[in-house]
Amino acid sequence: MLFQSWSFLVFFVVFYAGYLAVKRTRLNNLWILAGSYFFYGCWQPWFLILIAYSTCVDYFALAAMEKSRHKKAWLCVSIVNSLALLGFFKYGGFVVENVNHILSSIGMTLSFAEPDIFLPVGLSFYIFKSIGYVVDCYRGEVARERNFVRHAVFVSFFPILLAGPIERAKNLLPQLRQAAKVSVQDATDGLSLFVVGLFKKLALADMLAVYVDKIYGQPGQFQSAALVLATFAFGWQLYFDFSGYTDMARGLGRMMGFRIMLNFNNPYLADGLGDFWRRWHISLSSWFRDYLYIPLGGNRKGRFNTYKNVFITMLLMGLWHGAAWTFVIWGGIHALGRCLTRGLESSLFCKEKVPKFLKQVFVFIFVTFAWIFFRAESIGDAAIIISRIFSDSFGKAGFPILFVVMIFLVWLYQFVYESHFRRFLKFSAVRICGFVFMILYLIIFVSSAGESFIYFEF
């Protein structure tokens, strides 16, 4: 069930009515768990076996960790189990493919059959959420949840199950332990946030996808202008698609009385690459910072080790997105950019002499260039796109003017949001007009439930 489908609407109406009825009773978390498992099971029933297994292993590993003197051993049991699940389902085929390539390159006729493994949607997100929770318990930063149902709800909470945010236990578990009152303000704010996400997905992301898919599907047939605009369009498509899902997830949570963490904060207004990663996919970038970069040593052991840690973190972050070398290269580009600009961004010259707008333009162009490897079907396609962008004739782009207008309006809104004129956006009249516009646009111009979210693939 996609959030933008009629089947989800029916599901949520029934679930929400039941949720409000049992919210102040002991059945509250059991109802959320039943709804979450039903929602997930509608994708593939066998997904439930996997998430239930992962939940049980972590729950009992945490219980053993609490009582045992060998806490690190139980921590390892949990993490190894989680990474084994992720490694098998997400990277099994990738590993076999590369092993066969290596064997072939050295002249060996031996090859292994590539397994036909189906990646369960949401696996990367709830595995990382669980790992973070277990590590926090090991560090003593959060208390273990003794109630199994509540623990299972934390892992499977359906608004954020499929594509995050990768919520932290210290934020979500306390909200599950006490049934907060759902106010009219919660319901209206949540609905507004859901509609904003729906608009981003259907009116913007899916419309841009038509153009992007056409160009990137056969990049060798298009000239520089089309490839440049398709690359810029993909950057916005990805933002609208993923932030749209996050807005809908946070909106659903808000309607239920939950405050889910912010995952995007106008990332294309970042004035540095470090600032970009503090704004883009915040739950993932902060996860890698807290559970990989800092444990590796962070920036505490000199410049060389700092850069080494940045490269390791960004390469693994790229690999997290998908089992393909294009994602590793994408991570490597960001690692290189971060290392080259890290000192400059913190310098007095950059802070005081370089206009903020120029820094924002640089970051946007750099990030957009890196998106080529994120979107391209192969390294070969990425090479074709880059070579044609810089060497081919400009040609005709054929980019619909409506998309240009819509993107400009979104960018203008973000600039206003981060300026001293932000207070005008809080006026009721402005918010109501925006809400009505989005509803009317969806009714008049959008004729289908749209495509699946891009990050479901990761």
C-alpha cells in the first residue's frame, strides 16, 4: 500500500478510528503493532517473518546484555545478525557478481550462480534503526524497553517503516510509553503535512520522473542541454520524492500524536557540503556520524585520520544506498568534496568574504553533478552523460516550462522560509491558500496514484 493510494486511505481511516478508540487503554500499542504488521504484510506476507525474527533477536539480545557481564558479546550477536540480514538480501547478488568478474578477469572458468534475491522494502531502514537502538542501550544512553509489544512497535511503526526517518529510540520510545492526547491541532497539522508530501510526490516528483527517465534511459541519444537539465531535474525529483515521503510519514505520525524527527531542512540552500549533510537525509547522515564516523575517531586524531574517517563513512553511506559501484563512486565524490572544502568552509575568508549565494550555487552544482552517478544505470552510462555534457553540442532540451515554474516557486519559497520574511508564511491566510492550491492542483492535474518511492529501492 503506497501512502498515495486509495487502499491506504481506507486502511488508515479504519486504523485511525480504532487508534483513537483504544488510545488511552492498554490495547494502544497492540493496536499500532497489528496495524503496522498488516500494513507491511500487504506488501509481501513473508516480510513479516523477517521483521519478526529481527525484532525477537534484538529483544532477547538486549535482555541478555542487561543481565550479563559480557555485554559486548551480546552487542556483537545483535549487530552481526542485523548486518547478516542486510548483507544477504541487499548485497548477496552484488558480491557474487563481482566475485565472478574477478575470476573471469584472471582467466578462471569457475563461476557462481547469481542468486535471485528480492530485497524486502524497508529492510535498510528498520535494520539501521534497530542497530542504533541496541548500541544506545549498550552505551547506557537509553533504557532497554522491557515490554515486547512496545519494542516491536518501535521497530515496525508503519509511518516510518518503509523509508524512514531512521528514528532514534530516545525520541520514539518515550512517546510509545505514554499515550499523548491527540488534539485537533495535531490532526490538522498532520493532515496539512501529509498533503504537502502528497503534492511533492504526485505533482512534482512523478512529473519530473517522466522527463528524467526518458533522458537517463538512453543517454547516448541526447545532447548536452537535455542531459544537463535532466540531471538538475533528477536532483529535484529525488528531493521531492524522498522529502515528500518523509512529510507524509511525519504527518501520519502527527495525526496520531507522535513527533517524528525532521529529515530534510531545505538542503539545496546549503552553503557548504558539511551544511548539506546536516540538511539532507538528516536521520541517515547523523546515524553514520554517531555510529561510524565518531567511533572511528572522528576528527580527534589529526588531519590524515580525519580525512580517512570521512572517506570510509561516505563510501559506506554510498554503498548503503544500493549494491552498485555507481553508489560507491557517488559516496567517494562527496568524500573528496568534503575533504577538499572542509578547511575552507570553516575559514574566516569563506565565512565573511564569500557571498552566501555563491556558496549555495557551488554546493548545488557539486551535489547535482554527483547525482549523475546516483541516477545512472551503470558507470558506462554516467561516463556517457559526463562526456556529452562537456563535449557535445548544446542542442534542444525539450524541458516543459511548467516544471521550471514549479521548481522556481519551490526554491523561492525555501529562500523566503530562511529569510526574515518567514513570519509571513505563518499567516493563516497564506497557509490556507497554499493548502487549497495543492488540493485543487492534485484534483485537476493528477490522474493516477503515481509511482513507488525511489528510496523503497534502498
